[in-house]
Amino acid sequence: MGIKGLPKKGISREELFERMSEFRAKDADWRKARTWSLVYYAREDILELAKSAYLNFFSENGLNPMAFGSLRNFENEVLSMVADILNGGESAVGSMTSGGTESILLAVKTARDWALSKNPGMKDLEIILPISAHPAFEKACHYFQVKPVHIPLDKDFRADIDSARKAVNKNTIMLIGSAPCYPYGVIDPIPELAQIALEHNFLFHTDACLGGFMLPFMKKLGYSVIPFDFTVPGVTSISADIHKYGYSAKGASCVIYRSAELRKHQFYVYADWPGGVYASPSMTGTRPGGAIASAWAVINYLGEEGYLKLVEETMKIAEQLIQGINQMPGLAVMGKPDMSVFAFGSDKLNMFELGDLMEQRRWQLDRLQNPPALHLIVTPNHSKVVKEFLEDLKSLAEQLTQKGKAEVSGMAAIYGMIGTLPDRKSAHQFVLNFLDELFKPKK
């Protein structure tokens, strides 16, 4: 039973934590490696360090860097280290954000304001993005009144270069590439895409929210990695999440720019407020100091050696899973993933139904659509469940094969219905209503 309305009297600490435990009882079990997204857990010592650093700066506010110089120092050092990882050189600068979505929003906002500074009369601004690009770009276009122009993928699930070139026009202000894209874990052809942007004198953003703390270390370990960072001519900004494979506390991402001149278009300044001069480097005003401190602490704690070990371990687990899934009749990994993120599908099985069956065994997997697939993001924590996961997947896939077609329910029914709606406005409205219902207070 949840709390309804403001309690007349305060509730004791003991009762509060008892209720919290009750609410958490049915949550996805990330500690036991039952989740394949949302939580990036490597080791207990890293988690405890991230938590301790966060709590040490729990009350500090990143809104005013002059009041809390410690946070300014932490943030500057984090950005310097990330710029170094991404080969940004001495000219690269950036900002810490609350997550990948905010980093992407800022990159699009910067591109818009940069374009308008060059051509104040410019209208109907457009950005070109592969259909596999993160929906945060769609959100950014919606917020900033920029038109998203979608390009298809090639047979390897990477952005199609010819389509990108054909999509360029006088209104284009930015081109996007992912390193890697979330759905399939493949890196877009960044060098070729960035060259298009360079030739036409507009910006290019690499979305490395997933790969920013994996791909540079994979390259050092000898893996073949498509160039995606500032070594590529034409790349003007990169987003990278520290709370993903950087293993810091949540609320820590960053966007890095090739130059300080470009970053100025990200900032917001209002000098005429009676309350004083208002200047904000990012979307948010108040920023939790704990997230900034945690990122600084974890990156320094692990260092290059620590990240290399974690990346090596993660890739070995991912390779075991990919090999195991590809050996199962009726299932196949989609494309050739470039790192520890991938999807698998089937031309015989109902993948949404398979996902529901896996959930009944407490496995939490994301669903993809067009085509239907299940999705995995691998972390070192998954080393202890590889065998069990593959056994459950094989058993349930065989069960579905033998059962044949049947009535579906749960998420399988929802995804199946959304995918078959010919009117995408109806699909949009259905999801809006579902979201509204999901967040209604329980009576």
C-alpha cells in the first residue's frame, strides 16, 4: 500500500525503509546480472567508491562553479581526461551533463545556434541522421524546431553513405553518426560521413554515449575499431556517457567539442535579470555535485589500466554470448557488432513472446522493432550468468518452436500490436496513453 497524500505525521525511518524494500522486491535484479540494460555494474569496489564520492558531495550544487570550486576542478579534470581518451588535443573542451540525452540535446542546440550565427536568416534547419540514431536526436529536433532527415541503413545495419550524401541541402546544419548505435551495436562509417560534413561546411556529431569508454580501450587491446573520434577530420563534437561503461554514478555524461569557439554556442546567458546575471553552460540549472565528484573519482580510480581490464573482460563475455546465440537453431545475432552491445532475432520465432518468457525467468531484456529482436548490453557482472542465460534462451526458443503460433499477452501483445498499426499517429497516441496510465497514482 503506497502513501496517499501528504502524511499528517512523519513516518519513522524504519517504516520508510521497510516500505522501500517492499517496493523494490519486484524490481529488475541487476546485482544478480538478470538485467541487460539500464545498470552498468562492474565490481563492488567500483560501486562503493562511486557511491562514497557521490555522498561526499551530496549537497553541493554545480549551478555556481564559483561557490563550489571543487566541483569546477572535478568537472574540468573529467572533461580533460575524456577529451584525451577521444584524442581531442589541447583545443578540445566540453561540459558535463546529466546523461546522454542532455549531451545530445546540447549538441543539436549548438549546431542550430552555430548555423544561425553564420547565417542569421537561415530557416527550416535540418539534421541528417540514420534511422538507428538514438531517439534523443528526435527529441532535440522537437524541442529546438529542427527537422530530422532520416537516412536508411546498409545491409550491415550501418548508415548508408550514398543516402547521406543525397540528403544534404542548403538547410543542413549537422550530420550524425553513432559509435556504436544502440540497436545493433555497430559503428557507422564515421570517416566517410564526417567527410561529407567537412566538404559542405556543416557540423558532424559522433554519438559515442555507449562506446566512449569502450572503443578507445578496445583499440589499445588490438581490436579493429572504425575511427570515430577527433582523429577523424570533420568530427566537431562527441557525446560520451560516464555512467555507462565509465561506471560512475548515474547523472554523468559529457559532450566534447573540437574547439572552445564551438562550445560557446551551447551556453545560455541572460544578463538583464533583477536577480543577477544568469549564465548556464548546460540545459540544467542546479546540477548534483555528487554526479560530478563520482565521475572524477571513478575515472581516476580505474585509470587506463583498470579500464583496459574491464573492457577485455566485457568483450570476452560478449563474444561467448554471441557465439552461443548464433549456434542456436532459429536465432541469430543481427549484423556484426563492434562491441559489447547487440541484438538477436529470428525469422521463425515470435521474439516478443520469447522476451516475455525470458522475463518470467527474471531476465530483463529490451525489445527492438522493425525487425523484432531482443537486445543485450554486456557488462563484467554478466560473467556469472552466461551459462544459465544461454541455457534458458535455448530451452525457451525450443519450447516456442514446438508450440507454434499461439495467443500472446504482456509486452509481446503490446509490441506486436504497435508494429502492425498502419497509421503511425495511432501508434504514437497509443504509446502516449500507455505512458499516461503507467504514471497514474494507484488507488
